[in-house]
Amino acid sequence: MPLDASPASPSARPNIWARSTCPHDCPSTCALQVEVLEPGDAHAPGGPAPGRIGKVRGHPEHPYTAGVICAKVARYAERIHHPDRLLNPLKRVGAKGVGREAFREISWDEALDEVAHRLAEAEARYGSETVWPYFYAGTMGHVQRDGIERLRHAKRWSRQWSTICTTLAESGWLAGVGAKSGVDAREIEKSDLVVVWGGNPVSTQVNVMTWIAKARKARGAKLVVVDPYRTGTAEQADIHLCLKPGTDAALAAAVIHVLLREGLADRDYLARMTDWDAGAEAHFLARPPEWAAPITGLTVEAIEGFARLYGSTKKSFIRVGYGFSRSRNGAASVHAVSGLPAVTGAWAVEGGGALWGNGAIYHLDKTLIEGLDLLDRSVRKLDQSRFGPVMTGDPGDLGDGPPVTALFVQNTNPANVCPETKKCLAGLARDDLFTCVHEQFLTETAAMADIVLPATMFLEHDDFYTASGHTWLQVTQKVVEAPGECRSNHEVICALAKRLGVAHPGFEMTALELIEATWQASGHGSALDLLEGDGWLDCSDSPDRQHFREGFAHPGGRYRFTADWAAIGQAHAGMPPRADYWTAIDLQDEKHPFRLVAAPARSYLNSTFTETPGSRKREQRPTLLIHPGALDDLGAADGDLMRVGNARGSIRLHARAFDGVQPDVVVIESIWPNKAFPDGLGVNTLTSADAGAPRGGAVFHDTAVWIERGA
């Protein structure tokens, strides 16, 4: 809402700055100021007039954002005013996947009537579980993202196990720490050593770099980055440990060995605050750097040097990323890394400890938003990350239930972002499948749909947001009017509920009423009152709780070096109870001598921003980052067109010689649209839909491939 306008007013004077929140799938959840050039008018005489924005900047008064945002969001005007935005409901009259010419415009009533009819028709034929509402984090606003769950539960449609992003990291963190919380990220500025493990905040969480810069300037803090390639963050580090993907737990175990061997472990802390025992001692003493070096590809000296630096720096802060969790052994790796501050006692001191995410601190009651009072846990749950196998009828996924013959999609683009692209596309291409996609652009998923509905963007609707990277709840109102006939997720869900004859109080409320009721039910007071002020509420725990000084979140209050994987998930067979190198990964072999990391590109966020000219200009084209020596061995040169493949398929893209990886590791920064590649197939053609242990999770960075020249 405008900074100097009444919170009840949807309009604003031209050329003022409005407050908002970035909705995208990023831990930083930045507080924003948005320049409003024209607010628009929903009731203009000639029809609704859309608003227009100018600059977007970080809110300088937000305690975490502190005025800093990423370049892609700063350029948001080119996205919200993009000429290719969807403006009207569409019905497909041509072939799937062709593009805009395969659709004709229809009215909202016709579109919603058709969707409701087709969903009901599928349900009548196969039962309610044949319908799968599929969504994720195109927006992270709780009302607009999660309202689809309310309709799902009301209709008893197939549930979704949302595994594609956080499940593996969460499983590993819970195994050791016991709760989805950690040390306030702002304490980084009070650290003497910051370790960014498995993340690239220069590209994906720029605010982390702000706090690291403060620590380096004020305290001379050192920065260590653990990552399989020389990222933008690694380029700024004092030390970059460029290990092989999937070997993080081996490094962590060897570091613990050195800490024990050289008297750098805090024995008092281990005895008081952890489950350390003789078995743990023996385990880690049997994991020396000489053991870890050939596994990780690091030298013994590099491992020992890092261990000594970490062990001699009490105020050491580990910012745990998501990257290294996206592996079949990812949960075990995160558990291993979370144990390092427990060995040194860094958890106990200001500026020390670790943070993965803060999901547990907000204590939201989302009954109204998600319809949790309607939830029937006997309804089957389908794994989001296994979209391709589900949609192609894998009996291991469908169980005793029917095939998915009706799909309703919001906030995601599975044709592009899910593993095993060929299966995803084959599933969407089925003649017996009805698909409705509610989207902002005609994505590759939308192009396969029968009905496409135009969606609002975050500045065009009301919502509220939590953050995993900081501690603030934020509530926002519409800043500008949407173009064309765009409608919000909440409006569409409520309209479908009415046509389908289902009732719940959440379907009768406006988005702002849902926000207010949810905040009140969650004990956070009035969101409407907060809109009168800055619009954010700090939900942080006390420093003692953040540092687990009163005990970790397990019965008995101790950090667990010995993980109870069976308590976290059913698929725990073979998982190492203590930090160890678990070879459950997609190991290289003679046919597949390279390991692929499908890392995020700096200017994209999943498949969002791939349509904006500023982001596309910076990223240029899909590129294979490959070591110069490996390129020579393949008889290829910088810029050559290469083919990368495995049993799931192959793709072609251009090579770039890059010495910031080990010789048998390659990187493809993405997620580019499939159509950006010469053969129309993108990087997720190669990634596997295998579920990570112990309870699922996408394994995007755990892929063995072969490479050849592919002109």
C-alpha cells in the first residue's frame, strides 16, 4: 500500500512510493518500496485501467532487507508490464504445446464453467482422487499460494506432498537440531568467520552478502564457501572449498576428526548439550582428512586448514544453503554440517552457530486459508517432485487410486521445473487429461493446457508473507490495478468453489479478511492495524532460544549426532546414523564420467524472469560450464555445441571453458525454458525424479552424465 495513503484506500496519487514485499521463492522475502506512476482505476468509464509502476527498491527501514534487493526484482517493471502477459481467459482450439495461436479468447464465465464441468466430469468417472490440484511457490504469499489447498480438501481431491524445494534440507536439519529455526541471520555481522555451505547468496540471497560485508568491514571476518563450483559468492571468499557434489558429509566428518585430534572440540559443551558418546568419538576418529580427500577431491591440507580455522574461531556462523541438500544423500549431508557448531560450542555464543531456515517461528494457524478442518488424511498424497512419473501412470506413485485425468495448476511450471522433462511432457500431452493452468505468462505448462486463466502479480492483490531467511511477518495490499481481465488465485479458487457447490468460510471472505482472521487466530494481533504502520512484525525468538542455550528441540534437549532417521521418514534404509559419506548418489561410471550440478542462474528464479529482457540479456544462452582440461579431452573448444546425456535423455548446449570446477564436474545454470535449447529439451531432461531419503525431495544436483561434441 502507499506509504502516505490510508490503508483502506486501494488508490494512490501518481509518483509516490508504495510499500510491498517480494513474493518470490527466496529466503530473503525482501521488503520493497515501489514507485507508483499510475495506480489505475478498476471502475474507469471505458473499462478497468491498469496501473503502472516505475522503480522498485529495497525498503531502507526494514531491519533485514536494509534497502538491498536483487537486480531482477529491481527491474520488476519490465515483468509486470511485459507485452506477453496473459490478459484474458483462453481455450485451446489447436494442438497442445504449439503456443498462443492454438488458443482463442473466452469470457471468465465460460472459462470457469468449463473448468468446473470438466473437473466434476472427471470426478464422476474415476472418483475424487483423479483430480490433482498442483501448485508451488510462484508466489510465497500464504493466501494466494495456499488457498488451493482449501478447495482440494473440500473436494477430497488428491493431496500433494510438496517436496521439490525444502524437504531434504529440512529432514537433515531436524535430525540434528530438532526444529526449523536457528540463529538470527543479522548476527552474521558479529561473526569472525562466516561459512556459506552449499549456497550462492550473491545470486540467490543477496541480503546475506550485506551482513557478511558488515562483518568483514567491522571485524575483519573471514568468508569460507563450500560449493562444487566457483560461484559469484566463492569469488568473494577468502577460502573456497571446491568439493565434488554429494561429498559434503565426508568433508564435515573429516573436519570433526581434526577438531577432536587437535583439541579444538568443546568437550564441556559436547557433554552438556549433545548426545556425544564413545561411539561418536570412535566414528569420527576413523574419518581423517586422508580418508575424505579422495572422496571430496580436496587436499588433506585444505581440509585441515579449514578445520583449524573453524575450530579456533568461536564466533563462527554457518549459513546452510539448499544446494548440497538436493542429492540422494542430501539429508544426511545437512545433518552432518549442522553438527559442526555443536563440536566447537559455537552454538552458544553471539555471532556463532548456524541457520538453515526459520519456518517454525511464526506459529500460523492456517485453518481458514487451507481448509484444514476439511482435511481427510485417508485421501492419497502424490509426490510433487515426481510429477512426470505420476502423470505417466507409474503404479508406484498412483497406488490403488485412479490415474490423474484432471489437473489444476497454479504458481508453478512443471513442464520446465520438474525432473525428467520427457515424462512431464508426455504426461501433459495425454489425450485423456484435462488441464487448467492459472498463470501470468503462457509458460510451457500453460501451452499444454485446455483452459488458461490470466493471473495477477503480487502488486495487484493482497497477501502476507513469512521468511525463512529472517524473522518478520509482512502484510501487503494491492498497489496497482491489474491489466486486462487478470484475477488473483484467491478469486479463482472461490469462484470454482461456488460452481462446484462446496462451502467453507474461507470461500466467502476477501483476501484481506482471510489475512486478518489468520493473524488473529495465530496470536499475532491485527494485520489491519499493522498496515497503518510499516507492515511488518518481528516474530523472532529470544537469543537463548535461537542459540538453543536452553536445549535443542528434541526430548532431553540435546543435539543429536546420532540421527533417528526412522522418526523422520519411512525411506531410511541404509542412511548413516552419524555423519558419513553415503554412496547413495548417482555415482560416475565408465559410461557417465561426469557429475552435473543444475544450479540456479543469477538472473532467473526457477522459471520466473526467463521472459524478461534484462534477465535474458545477462544470461545470454544456456551454457555448459566445463573444465578446460575436460574440454580438451573431448576434442572440443570453448563455444562448441555439446551434447550431454544419460539414460533419461540428452540435451544440446554450448560449452564454456571454466576452471572453477573439478575436471569431472560440470554445471548448467538454469532454469532456461526447454525451447531455449537447440533440441527443445532443457536441463531437467537429465535430472532424476528419484525421491531422496528419508521422506522424499528432489535430487536436482545429483546426476551422472556423459558428454560429447554435439554439432
